[in-house]
Amino acid sequence: MKKFEVQENKLRLDRFLAESFKEVSRSRIQKDIEAGLVFVNKVKVLEAKFVVRSGDMVEYDYTEEKKIQAKELDIKTIFENKDILIIDKPAGLVVHPAPGYKGVTLAEGLLHKYKDIKVIGEDEIRPGIVHRLDKDTSGVLLVAKSQKMFEHLKDSFQNHTVKKQYISLLAGHLPSKHGFINTPIGRHPTDFRKMTVNLPKEPKESVTEYTVLEYLPFKGENIKGRKSIDEFTLVRVNLHTGRTHQIRVHFSSLGFPIVGDALYGPKNNCSFGLDIQRQFLHASNIEVQLPDKSWVQAHADLPEDLKKVLIDLKAKNINL
């Protein structure tokens, strides 16, 4: 734990730490603040813009970043040219190293296959990576192979011009076949792992569009002591913003959590009786405009584990 006493008055917390701990980037400091690793006068602070004052004691639970090592990894490529790579990320694969995680990451696999990518981006442990998918979310992911493309993609994501589409299975009967969820999202005030729509810290505009693809009745057996359900809703989701956990938070807030979501679904029964080991969320399509004004589109088929869930669900309905 690094400890610092504030000497000046009225400084942003991230700026104070960046000036006091020069070997760490300000972007890393901001991420660590959001992750709940910084305390002011023994109280956890989750906002980088929090103002510290002379005499305050700041504690930073800093862990030296894992030095990224090139490691062989099977990477499924959907599209590639000299500047951009679009891959199909499998569920269970973490995109880049993070404190406490010791497994192989996509970033290490990229470094093994594309050695020149090491210098692309803003952070050594995120070579070429401009966005990410959660560990247990599968599907299309963009990677920059040149710094010029990295900056272009970064701007595109910030301006919300990248078109992203997902497929998800929700618990319950979503009544409207098409709609928008416009609820702002921010960091949960007490659980740093989660985002929330309920009095979040620094809420940000978040827009999720959905279209119902199919309603799937569930005639399977109820599980004693667990919440029963008699229908699921398969949806296509278009993201108009790209906040952390946006789809998961938005549908959970409506009372229709994603099947298999252990963080935002009901405790002890996030699978709702289905044979699924992760959240049913797949990034199926992405479309981005390149610097020359041309568009690149990519599609990733629904992976076998999620296909099996749908096949089993439909088979149960037929057999019963």
C-alpha cells in the first residue's frame, strides 16, 4: 500500500496521484480509483475527480502491472489488413492482464502472433486494444495494428460511430418487441465490481436498443428452492453507447436479467434451470468506418455452447 500526504489544497485525486507517483500513468490511476483501490483518510473513493485537500492522507493499493509476455494462443481471425484485425473472441478469455488475474490473456496471444503490435496503443499491457468484451462474453472484437488506426478507432468509439450488435437470452417475457433503454449507468457506490442505474457514481448516458427475435416457453422441471420461470426471450441488441456491462445492467434493471449472468442475475440460480456455464451474451456483428471512409463489417456465429442452450430449450418444449 502506497501512502501519500497531500500538501496542496484542492487537487483532483487522479492528478495528485499522477504527480506523486510518476512511474504510473494517469489512465492506470483512474482505472485503479474506479476499481476501489484508492482511499482518502481511510475511506474508499471511486471518483477520479474527487478533490483532496492539504492534510488528507491518500492510500493507494498499487500492484505493479504484470509484464506482458508473448504466449501462443489460438486466435480466430474474421478480417485482417495491414492496419486492423477483427477476431472472434471465445468465452472464458480475458482481453488483457488485470490485477489478480494470472491466466493467459488475448493481449499475450496477440503479442505472440503480431510482434510489432507491442508499441501500438496507450498501454504496454493492452497492445492494439481499443475496446474489450467481458471474460464470459464471446464474439467480435476490433484490434488496431497501427498507431494511426488505434487513434482512429479510439475516436470512433468515443463518438459512438462503431455499430455493435449482440445476441442475448433473457429470463422472462419481455413485453415490448422493440424498444430503447435510456437509463444512465455509473459505478455502483459500494460494490466496485458492478455498474448500476440506481444512484450511480458519475452516471453516463447509456442507450440500448433491442428487438425480440423469439419467445421461448420453458416447460422444464422447477428446481426446489429456486426461482422458477416459464419463458425466455431471445433478443438482438444494438448498442448506441458502450458503457461497462451496459447490456447486462440495463436488462437486469428491467427485471429481465441475462441467463447465466452470475453478477447481475439472481443469486444461486442465474441459469434459471438451463445448462449454461456463463452469461448468454454474444457480440455477433460489428461495423466500423475506416479513415478512407470505407466500411468494414464482421460477423461471428453463435458459439456451440449457446446454440446448445437454444436447442435443448426447444427440445424440452417439444418433448413435454
